Amino acid sequence: GAVAGAGAAAQPITAEARAAMMVRQHAQEIMKSLRDAHLPFFLETERFVVEITRSFKPTYEQQLQHLISAHINGLTNKTMSDKVPVEASTVIEKEMVDLLSTLEQQLEQDKQRGQAPKETAQQAAALAEYKPLLALEFFRQQNGAFPYVTYKDLYLRLRKWQVAVRRQVSRVSAPKQLESLSRALAESKGTQMEVPGQYLNIKEPMPEQHVKVDRVLPDIELVDHNLACHRRITIRGNDGKMYYFLVEATGAAISSSDERTLQLCQLMNRCMDREKQTRRRHMHLHVRPIIGLAPRCRLVADDPTSTSLMEILDGYLAAQGKTSDEIALKFAEKSQLLSRTEKDPLMAAMNEVSDVLPETVVLSYVRAQIPSNAHLWSFRKQVAVQYACLVLVSHALFIPAPPPSRLIFSQVQGDVILAGAAPGFNKEITRLQDTNELVPFRMTRMLTTLLSPVGLEGGFSAAMGAAAMALANPKRTLKYHLCALLREEMLALARQGATPPTCVQEQQQGKAVLSRAHDSANQVMQRVTALSPAAALPEKEDKGSDLPLPLNHKVIQLIMAAADPVKQINMPCLWHPWA
């Protein structure tokens, strides 16, 4: 047995393992030379990263809130009256059990490290309180059935927990001074470290022009972002400006899908910068720089003046003593009741919702923020142009129409950001596929009122065609960049929850994924080219033929499909088709 073990241990190293070892050695040598050449910069940056990752660890309540918010996001495209499959309920139970086990392990580790007895006792009490309540609400009961039947029951339970945990997060993690979290970070004054995110642009870096960190300001705020709660820090640069960042710290490893989407958007921005029609319209995708600090912690650039479409709705309904959940569930219940008496129950229910939420809600909110009609006209024009650019990319990447919580507007400049966007693959991760074919993108009545008919048929459609023409230009070689990034996304999705493959399996899988990435990149380019006015140039026709279609007729057809109220009201109620 010992001889066999020695023989197994003496197996020759494969070529792939030897190549990986050489790459690792070269990387270590490069890092060592860079560290020795820029030692003050390295020490200051390392201290910043260590203090952020150590001092901004998520509390038990924050980790629970992140899990609940993820499940709520997954219910956006579900019909409330449908029954929850047993498989979906089992997944929810398993993830909550895994979270509770992880929290118990963290508690034991904190005790071994000698954490303050008061804090350890509070965490133990919170864990002991949450565990039986979660089991009562979401775990399989003694009779083998789950305590909820329909998606509506599940949604109400998740929302109840989300509100309760958010209130607890506000109490436990109330806005604090930086000194109470990290005294070293509060007292440090930067001289070498640069403001994060300045190397993410696909341009030649110029470190001598980069902004350095002067100080991290003492005020720490709690911010709700995409149904989750994070702390926001403020960095003052040596140029006197303030730079805001959300510290996204979770208990599990953070997916890199957002960072790959960021790289893809920057590549598309470079294509639009080189095209005349998009450059003169100042068109580019607005993305939030993401800076990874650790597998479970990252910084996300934030704009305090931005607001989501859902926040605008909640603010309007709060003045009437109502919530957006009440409106959504009332719409679902009313459509079921009216199905017995009305020929079109969805439209009848939509008319009742329109009495509570008029189509001018967003426009009135914008008017209240803008001082003059001239500024209002400029704001609406900017929104039309930037939203057209965002819609084109979302449509090309098969990204489903977002709910109001993920559509973010800048109150100052009119920029539009889509949070949490990722290419829409099918279940087998073999090709891109539409998850919902009812509406290609979000163009509800409140958005059409904000853009106005002139802005929708003029600036919006023209900007969408110009962006398609820039991305479809064969000189930009966008297809090859798309193939590389889609390949990485496919590999990352395939590795989730799977056992690590062997070297031979990894090689075979890599060849198959590369072929699928090529096909997916072709799908994206076909969608972009179909909307390009350059591809719709009319050919020579007979004199007796009808008038030719406009060059952007494909764009107009897409807009009409998105703005069709009959298709919108058939969307799930949590998509909020009235917003």
C-alpha cells in the first residue's frame, strides 16, 4: 500500500500543470519587480484594500438580506397565481440552510479569534432568533409540503422578511463615522494611491494625470441598491472633487458577470467614439466602474444624484399611503376577478391602476427637479439619446426588459444606467435566447410621456439607428471581442455548482464553448446589423412599385412592439407594466 501510494505521488507532472506553474512564477516575478519599484504606492494601496475588506464585513442581517433580495429578483418574471414547483422551493430551502450553516461557522471563528463577548452574544442571539422563524416560513414541514403554494404567497413572505431585515440593518448598521469602523483609514492621508476605477477605460493610461486619493471622508451612509443595502464611502481626490463608492461585501463569492458586461460596454463605447453619427450625439453607454478588492468584496462607483424608476414610483405612492407591491398584487387580483365579467380583464385592471398612477408621474418628478423649460428640453433629449443606446445593446445581447428597480436615471445629466445586466443565455448555456418575447425592451406609458412623441419618433429612433450603424461597422472588429467575453461568461456559468473537470474534459469543454461563443457573437451582430440604416438602403426598384420603407423601419417596428399596451399588460405584474 505504501509503495502504491508512493507511485501515485510520483506521477509525472502534465504539460498543462507545468505551463501553469511557469505562468504563476512569471506573475510573481513581475509583481515583485513592480512592488520594489513602487514601494510607497504598493504599501498605501495594500493598506486601503486590507482596511476596506476587514472593516466592512457584512453583518448577518446584510447577508440574509442579499439572499432574500436575490430570490425576489428571480420572481420578477413569474405569474403570481402559478404554483411554485417543488424544485424551486427545494433550492430556496437549500440556500437558506447553507447560509445559516455559514453564519454558524463564522460565529465559531469569531469566538476563536477572541472577538468582543458583547458582539458575539448579539450575533448568537440574532442567529438563534432567525433560524426557527426561517424554518417556519420557508422550510419543508412535517407533512412533506412547503408552507406556501403560489408565487404570490412566496413573494409576500420574502417581502415581509426583506422589510423586517432592512429595518434591522438600519438599526444595527446605522450610518456611522469611519473612525468607528477603521481608525487607520480615518487617520490616513493619501499621497500615492490613485482614486479607484481610472484604469478601467480602454485607453492608454496616463498616471501623471490621474487623480490621487487625498482622504476618505468620515461619513458612512447606508444606500439601497438593486433591492440590497450597502455602505457608501466618499473619497476626496487631490483635485477637490468627491468620488462616491458602494462597498459591496457579501458572505459568498461575487460573480464577475457585471465586470465582463462593463468591459463589453466599454468596447462598444470605443466603437461609437469612432463613428461620426454617434460622436456628434455624444452617445456612449454609462456604466458604473467596478473595482474588485477580494472574492467577497468590491467597490462600485455611485452617483448620489441618481434614482431608479421604482424609487420615483414609491415616492409618489408613499404620499398617498400606498406601496408599489399593493398596486402590483391588486392588478393581479383584479384581473382574475374581472375575467368572469369583462372580455379584456387585463386592460380593465390596467385602467383602474391608471387612476392611481397617471402617466405623468415620472415627467412631474423631473419637472420638479429642473428649474426651466430649456433645461427640461435638454434633459429629455439626453434621456432619449442615452436610453436609445442602452436599449440597442440590451436588445442585441438578449437582455430581458428590466423591472423599474434596475432602470436608473441621473437627475442632473439625464444619463441612463441598467443595473445588473448580463447576456441572456438559454438554460443549456449553448446560445443566446430571449427569456420573454412579449416586449423587446421597456417603453411603458410613463417613459413615452417623459420622452414625448417627438422625442420618441425623432431623437430616440435616430439615435438607436446611429448606434446600430456604429456597432455594425466591420472596421470596428467588435465581433472578435464579443466572442472572447461571451466565452468567459459561458465558462463561468458552466462552472457554477459543477465539479471541477479534468484536463481532458476541460480541453473538450473549451473547444465546444469556443464554438458556441462564435455562434452567440454572430447572433449579436445579426441583431445589430438588422437595425442599422446602412443595411436597409433601398435597392433599385421598378417605377410602378410602392414607395420604399424608411431606412429605420426596423427600429420603428421594434419601438411599436415595445410600446404596445396589449403586450405590456400581459407581462408579469411585478414587472410593473404601468410604470
